[in-house]
Amino acid sequence: MLLENKKGLILGVANKRSIAWGIARSAAREGARLAFTFQGERLEENVRELAGTLPCSSVYPCDVTNDAQIERLFHSLKQDFDGLDFLVHCIAFANREDLENEFVTTSRDGFRLAQDISAYSLVSLTRAALPLFSGGAGGSVLALTSVLRRSRGKCSGSHLSG
């Protein structure tokens, strides 16, 4: 098995159709022990149910906009996993109104929030993971994102159009 004795953190599982969940299933099939996170009660039940189908998996709360929660997550991972080999970042968020309305009406605060959760969280999570990567010797980070196209103000594909 390719990932036998490897330990990974998967962020961004929302449901069984999530890309993050597909990655998690593949990693577990190859022998990895996995940790998952959730943000808020709405996602907790789904993540716990899915993680429960994989051997030796663990689930932790983590709001990636909260540095103290990120610190607690990695403290728990150090204690429970004694290190990490990889981190998979599949987190994205934007306010509903910013997605539904025309691109040019996106608020500054909405844009900041989307960037904080969808992009900056990769920086803060990777920074926190570094000491756990093979005792500081190295690890792997996989980050996934999507690009949306807006046509007449609706999100629908892969580029911006009029």
C-alpha cells in the first residue's frame, strides 16, 4: 500500500460528494490514517459519519479564521497522531450574496472573508503543520481550489464573462 503508516489531515469534507472525501477514501484505501476537521455543528454530523467509515480516523473542530482553534487542532494532532505526513486543503467559502449577485457588487468584507477562508487558511494551516511533518523533516501539502465563471451575474463555469 502506497500510504501505509502515513498520517494525514483532510480539511474540507462537507459530504460524500466532496472532492476532499474522494481523496480521503483513496488515501485510506492505500493505508493512511486520517484526521478530519469540521467547522460548526451543521457539518459536524456529516464529517463524523463519513470518518467513522474509515479505520482509525479522528475528527476535530476547527474554524480556520480562528488562530486559537488552529493551534488547538495541531496540539491535538501532535498528541493523538505524533506527527503528520500530509495535509489536504479543500476549503472554500464565500457569502451567498456574493456568489448570487453580480461580481462587481461583491463587498470588500465579503471578499476578505472569502480570501481568508479559501486562501489564507492554507498559509496558517501549513505553518502550524510544519513542526508535525516527520519531526520537522518534511511533509506534503495538497491544495485544491476552483475557478468560477459568471455569466449574467451567475456562477457557472471557469472564467468571467459579461
